[in-house]
Amino acid sequence: MRSSLLAAALLALAACRPHGNAANPKFAAAAEGRDPLAVYEALEAQIDAGTATKQDREDAYALITSWEEDTAAYAFARAAIAGRLAENRGAQAGGLVTEAEAYARKAREKEPDFREGAATQLLGSLYVAAPSRLLKHGDSETGIELLEQEVEAHPGRVVAQLRLASGYITLGDQDSAKEPLCAAKGAEDRLGAGDRRLLAKLIEEAGGAEALACPAPVGGAGE
């Protein structure tokens, strides 16, 4: 599970820029508006739909790195897009971790609750999954603390529950994962396709739905 979470949360920048085609028509609107979040969302939509190619990831990264902004949105989008590229680089992605940490920290410092805690979830997941020797400011304990704090502050954020459950399972703590897994399962209609697939995988790794014995939901989770 460590490898799968690392693939999802290894949100990092390549040591050498890829030679992707930044003119990819799938990102044309985002490129015209120089909108970092639009680039990120376009790539995520393709990944959720199962239509993203390796070249799409290269092109999204080439585009996002073709300009620089001193904003939380840019830092988060650049880290997230680079992480999606890192998924295709396997062992070669190891050198990307310190860059991922730097961009995630920058996004969080600029706007601590950016996109309902997305930067915090990104950084926490990275600390849990990545080898500590590649990190400068945290480790798996730091990561779990960040993810727990995010859920404690905003228990109704379903993605935060899912990231915490994933972190626990990555560290082999299935018992602690049960509560956030049940919280995510009870509101899975609010998750994207990719996160629903992750939820199903985590439930299986936690012993299956019967082992979880989640209580029947009594209503939608709120903030």
C-alpha cells in the first residue's frame, strides 16, 4: 500500500524538465488563461475518466512549469501535476520528493486552508508515504499528525477522511483506519471516481466491508 499511496501523494517536481508538448489541446483553455488550477483540474478529469496518457501528464507538467506565480494556487497545482507525472517514473521519482515537500509547504504557508485543506492533505500524505531520508521537514509521524489535525478540524471533509485512512493503512494500522474509512464510505457519493476506487481498495485491505462493520449512515456529514 505504501507504493500506491506514494504514487498518489508523491506530488513532486522533476529534476529535469520533460520535453512535453505544452500545446496539448486538452489544456488549451487553461494555457490561454494561465490558470494553474485549470491545468490541474483538466489533468485530474482525464485521470478520473481513465483517458489520461503518459504524454498528457508530461504536457501538463511542461505547461505548469512554463510560468511561475507566487500564489497558493500555483504552488499546489504545480506540486499536484508533478506528482501525477511522478506516478509514471517509478523508482526514478525518488529525487522528486524534496521538491514536492517544498511546493506543498509553500501552498500551505500561503493559505493554510487552501481548497478545504488540500495542501495539508497533500503534505501529510507525502510525509507518510515517502522515505524520510528524502524529506527535510517531516516524517511519517508528522504526516499522520497533519492528517489527523485536518480531520479533527473538518470532520465533514470526506477526502480528508479518506487520506487519513490511507495513511493509517500505509503504516499498517488497520484498526485506526476503520473510523475514517467508515466516514468516507458513508459519503462516497461526494468523492471523485479515482477516490472511490481508492476507497474500495482501502476497504479491501482493511479486511472488507464486513470486517469494518460500519454503522448505517444517519445523514450527510457536515462541516
